[in-house]
Amino acid sequence: MLRVGGKTACMACRSLVSTHMGVKFPVPLQKLHPLSRAIHHRFSGNANPQRPPHRMAARYFTSMSRLPMRPPKPPRGSGGRGYQQQRNFWMVRLATRLLKLRYILLGTAVGGGYTAKKTYEEWKEMLPDFSEYNWVIPDFIWELSEQIDLDKLAKALPEMEEIAKLLPDLDKIRENFSFLKSLLTSETSGDPPLKATDSSAAAPQDPSDKQYKKSSDKEKFDQLQEELLRTQLKYQRMLERLEKENKELRKVVLQKDDKGIHRRKVKKSLIDLYSEVLDILSDYDANYNTQDHLPRVVVVGDQSAGKTSVLEMIAQARIFPRGSGEMMTRSPVKVTLSEGPHHVAMFKDSGREFDLTKEEDLAALRREIELRMRKSLKEGQTVSSETISLSVKGPGIQRMVLVDLPGVISTVTAGMASDTKETIFSISKAYMQNPNAIILCIQDGSVDAERSIVTDLVSQMDPHGKRTIFVLTKVDLAEKNLASPSRIQQIVEGKLFPMKALGYFAVVTGKGSPGESIDSIKDYEEDFFQNSRLLRDGMLKAHQVTTKNLSLAVSDCFWKMVRESVEQQADVFKASRFNLETEWKNNYPRLRELDRNELFEKAKNEILDEVISLSQVTPQHWEAILQKKLWERVSTHVIENIYLPAAQTMDSGTFNTTVDIKLKQWTDKQLPHKALEVAWETLQEEFARFMAEYKGKDQDDIFDKLKEAVKDESIKRHKWNERAMDGLRVIQHNALEDRSITDKPQWDAAIQFMEETLQSRLKDTDSVIRDMVGPDWKQRWLNWKNRSPDQHIRNETKNELERLLKLHEDHTAYLANDEVTTVRKNLEGRSVEVDPVLIKDTWHQLYRRHFLQKALSHCNLCKRGFYYYQRHFVDSELECNDVVLFWRIQRMLVITANTLRQQLTNTEVRRLEKNVKEVLDDFGEDMEKKTHLITGRRVQLAEDLKKVREIQEKLEAFIEALHKEK
């Protein structure tokens, strides 16, 4: 007995287990029991020639219960009973050990099954949840699958033998193609069409037999060609039917998804992402040497060659304006084609959707395109380079971006601008010089090829034809009109024109009627090519005809070009962004990158804050400013037209009467208007002052031009409330009629006001006299100045008139004629020739100074005259009527200033704030105005950074979506 793994077993059992189960026990064979060795040799295939091991093993194994095993010796001192019990227990233990083998096998099976189940569950949990993608299969498919009996369907399906009967005979087709190949080979090599296949063929044949054989070969060739065409048309119809069914299924799926049944997040399609990038690039001002080399399909052709019709066939809708022989495409139109559940069109800057299945929406869309084209034209232009962006979606539409350009013309006709031809050429070249642009060259097949202009232009832009697709339109008319149809074959094979192309296509875009629908044009095109001898005679290949094949080829070429170039363009914009950011960090390290719109919003807030500051001006400040400015405006009129004429009468009654009349006339006509002008100017000056103060604090000087324009436009739009003028006139009239000075402070204030006014006028008068007579002797000696001849005459006249004033201090304001003559003769006696007008002019200034000096002396005397005024001493020698006049004027100024201040703070400031907001809103919507008012390298750099970042982000999103689609 040996112990292995904590268990006891005999050598025979260990040998048996090791043989059957592959368990290796480290026990030498020589130490095994003879029975164990026999069992080991039996099951291991080792035979002993001296003793047949299989018989011994079988005998010993089958009668194991009767094995004559020698029991162990009982211990000393034990009896026979103990020996018997020990023997029985040993037998039981042996049987138990043998029975445990099956338990081991059973436990192993159960454990393995549990482990396998657990591993399956773990793998099942690792799989993603595909329930979110059930929207891919429409709901009606699942409902249909539940209703279908699969057993009945399996029985209804034909057997493989029946299906094989429906398929064409491949051996026959192979034989026909071999015959065709041998026939073509013989024709090209100049050998006879057929070669002998046996020895009899080498003998000379009868010429009639050769002729018969040649005619039979030709008939066989024609039959083969007709069979190939029938087969091709058959499969073409099957393909169209399957595509139509697929289109309907996709439309159902897209409609359900569009209604939100699956409630999944709607993502932009791949072509929409790409179109957004192109839209941003079209608005991008490429002043930083960043060129737009992203692919798009550029549709070029001669005028009336059918460019628009081809584009409409690809878009499956008559969306463009139509005309008879006149230019209709006046600006580039970018059309983004994509697949969608509904056939709709939409402009980039508009939210309206045009249903292309409704004729009224189609007419409205054509009118809108024509209107946008005409709006893009500047005065005196026929075509414009401004791009109109349009997106068209619908079931089964190929995804691509096309740009329809104005047709190339050879002659400028009446009504066109003189530079129309050159402008069209420059626009076409600008789009075609993009090395990644696909040029869709449209050629009218119904006219002579020699009249084509666009082919030379395309060959200049793409001389090797690596990105050009040639399209021959109006093939039905060409086949009818051309005497030699092989000319069409030369065109589509690229042998007639000097230009090269990737592919050549022939299409038919209708019968020329503007009312034709897309479906009728498709049917007409298909019927024409099915019955055309161009296709039947092999001049055209099947893949070269119909606009459907054209759209598929253009779409494939477009996406191939996109995949090849988009990452390179993304790297270009990444480098451009790095350069711009480096320039910004070097020049404006402490400023945020604010573009023009953000700067405008910042300036807008600052301007509104400045307007609001007007409401915080104190009433005392308003009134002081208004009173001062109003007196500056009316003081000349008061002194020259009211005070001096009345005071020079030298009579108290006449003075008061004259003053009352002139004040009444002044109040009725001029004073209210002057007051409102002063109030309006004060409001403007305060507005400008607050702007200047705000600028001195922390304002950016980049806003100066904008703020000045906003201020001017707001003032221009602001109109003062004219209804307030009538009330102001009444208030001023009542203030000037009051003559009652109630207290001494008011009297003193009036005297002070009068003194200041008279001193200011006297100072001005002295300045005028000095200018008239020139420098005095002191200035002449100190400053080395001399008088001019006119000043010398003036000075002599002044001296003569001053002597006259000294003799007559109470002289009137005007000189008599005899006094003028006397002065003139006195001057002539001193050899001074003087004109009477000069004498009167000099007298006016001298008398004015004399009168003001007397008025100031009288004003000093009136400082103590309030007592006489209050007691109404009419007969008093001290009359201060001029003080009362200045008090009336001063009181009118105070009341007027108070009235204007109330109108300003209660009405006009708010109206001005409203006008400023309206002006800012108008400027904010006018991008051209903002570009003109907010300028500078800093602004342009921020604009370029914003655009380049936006383009790069859009390109990265598009590239990521493009990789996912792969």
C-alpha cells in the first residue's frame, strides 16, 4: 500500500488509474505487486512472453474479491477476534477506495460544466448592448418577420436546380466572348477572321465559301452584340428596381427617425459638416495667406450649354431660374446635396424650407434665387462674385458640394457691363485654380465643337485632366443634326478637343420645354439611350450615359478627392493658427482675443453706461451750465438790440417803453428757439464730456471712431419735443414782465450781473479800438512794431473824435453831418485824408466805450439806490432802470434754465438713451458698418484667429466623422 496525495491505494489501482486517466505516479515498475505489474502491462500494451498478462490481469481483476491476500500480522498480545475485525475493516476500506473513482469523475464533470457556464456568462456580459441599434431596422420589418411562417417560406422557395436554370449559360457566354476576342484579334492583326482547326482547313477553299463564312461570322457578331445589350439592359432595369426599393425603404427609415420615434440624438451628416466648413471659408478674409484648397465640384460651361439643367438633374428638382437664351446665373450658387427623408431645399441664412415636391414652393425658390442674385449685384454690374449657399436634401440624392458658375460668354451684348466677360473669366479661374476642385465641364452637343470657349479655359486650368469630368449635353439633338455620329464618339473619347479628362459622359436633359418635370426628363433620357444607335453601335458605352451614372461618378470622384486632401488642408490651417497665435502673444500679451463682434458688444456696454451717467448729473450742474450758455448766446442781442438803444435815449420813460417792446418781440420770435438750441447743445456737450471722461479712465482707443459715429447718429436722429416750446415762451414772457425786486440781495445780484456784463463789453470794445489804431508808443518801443498807414489814419481820427467827446460828454450816439465835415477838415489840415464812413465807424467804437464807462459809473451809484427803488421815488435824481432791466434778464435766465433742466432730465435724456440703443442695434446688424468703424491690426488678427480656429475645429470634426464612416 502506498500513500499518494493524502490517499491510500494499492499498486494495482494506481497502475490502473495511471493507465486510463493519464495520471503519473512516481513509483518504479519493479516495486509493483505482481498483480499490479500484470494490470500495468495489460493496459499499457506491454506483453510478457513468459506469462500472459492479459489473462492474469483479467483473472485477477474480475475475481478481485477472492484475492488470496496475506493479512497483516496481528500485534503482539492481541487475540484472533481482533484480527478478524481488522480484516473485515480492511476489506471495507478497499471497496470504498475503489468506489471513489466514479465520484472523482462525476465531480470533475460537474465542476467543468459549472466553470464553462460561468465563463459563458462572463463573455456575455462583456458584449455591448445592441438594443440601442434596433432603430436601424424599421419596426414594420420586425412585425413582418413575426407574421411570416418560415416553414411555408422555405417550402415555397425553389430548389437550387430551378434557380440554376434561371441563370444565364456561363459556358455559352464564355464561348461567345472567346469568339469575340479571337475575331477582334484577327481584325487587328490583319489575319483572316477564322483559322482552321483541323488539317482540312489548310487546303484552298472556294471563294464563295469564304464569303459565306465571313457573312455568317458577321451575323454571329451582330447577334452577340445584341444579346450583350439586352443582357445589360435587363440587369440595368433590375438594378434600377432594386435601387428604387432601397430608396423607398431608406425614406421610411429616415422619416421614422425624423419624427423622433427612436428618440436618439440627431447628428449632422457628413456632407453638412463639410458644407459648413466651405461656408466659413467663403466668408473668411484670407489676408493671412491662407488659401482654400478644399474640394468642391465646379460646374463650368458656355452660356446656354445646359449647366443648370445638369445640376437640376443631379439635385432631382427644377430649382434654378430659367430664361430663353439670356443670362440667368449671375452669381456663383453653392449647392450642398445630401440624403434626407424629404425632398426640401433651404438657404444657409434662412430657416424656411422649400418643399421641392410642390410646384408653388419650386416657383418661390426660383424667385428667391433670382432675387438674391440681383441683390448681390452692385450698381453697373452684370455678374457678382458673391456666393449664394443652398442646401438640397432628398431620398437617393448623391452627397456632394457643387458650385454653379455664370456661363462663359464670347461677346458682351447690349445691357451688359463692359467688363462682364472678364469678370466671368476671373470668377471661373478663381474657382478652378483650386488644385483639389473637380471641374465639371459642360459642352453643348447640339452646336459645333469649334465654337466652344470653356474647353480652352479648362485645359489651361487642368492641362493633364487629372480632375476634370467632361459632359456632353443635348445628345439627342446632336444625333439628329450631325451627319456623322462618329463625331460624338470622338468627343466622348477625348479625341476631338485638346483638353483631357478623367471621364467623358453623354446626357440628355429634356426636350427643351421649361415645364418638364424631372421624372419625365429621366424617362425621356432612358428611352432615348435604349433606342439610340450610338449605344447600339458601340459608339457610347453604357456607363458613359445618363445623368444618374454621371452623378454617381462625380460623387465618387468628389469623396475620393476629399479623403485625399482634407487632412493636408487641416494641417495647413493648424500651421496658420500657430502663426497667428504667436503674433498675438508677441504684440498683445495682456489683452484678450476679442473679435469684432465681441469688441462691438464691449463698446456698446460702455456707451450705454455713459448715457446712463447723464441721468446722474445734479440739477444744480444742469442749471448752471444752461444759464451760462444761454446768456452767452443771447447777451449780444440784449446789449446791442435792447439795452444800448434804450439807454442812449437818455429818458426814463422812453427807456422803459423801448425795453418792453423789444423784450416782447424777442420773446415771441427768437428767445424760445435760442433756449431750445442751447439745451440741445448742452445735452450733446455733456454726453461727449462723459465719453471723454470715461475714455480717460480705462477705455480702449479702438472704440473712438465707433463712439463718435454713434454720438453723431444719435444726435441726428434725436428731435426735441417742439410742444415744450409754447410753454417755455409763456414762462419766459411772464418772467420778463415782472419788475418787482423784492429784497436787497436780488438788487445786489442784478448790479453785479450788470457790472460783469458791461466790463466784458468794455474790454471787447477796447480790444477793437486797439486793433484799429495799432500799437501805442510803449509797444512800438518795446516790441519794435510800427503802425500801418490805415492804422495811422485811424489813430488820427480817434484823437480828433476824442477831443469832440471831451467837449460834449452828453453827446448822442450818432454824429451830425456838419460834425463829420468839421472832423474831416481838421484832419485835412494835418494832411490826413479820411473817408466819412471811416469817421463814423471810428466814432461808433469810441462812443460805445464812452457810454459803457458812464454806465459802469452809474452802476456803482445804483448800489445804494435800492432804497429809492423800493420807495418809488420817481422824482429822484438816481434812476436805476438799467439795473431793473438786468434783473429781469437774470431772472428770465434762471427760470428758463430750470425749465430746460426739467425737460432734459425727465424727457430728453431718456429719449437720447433710446436713440443710442437703436443706433447701436442698427450698427450691430450692419457688418459693413462695424468693419468700417472697428478697425486695426489687432481687430483683424483676432478675426483671423477666430475664423482659423473655427475652420480647424470643423475640419477635425469632419475628419473624425469621415474616419468613422470608413
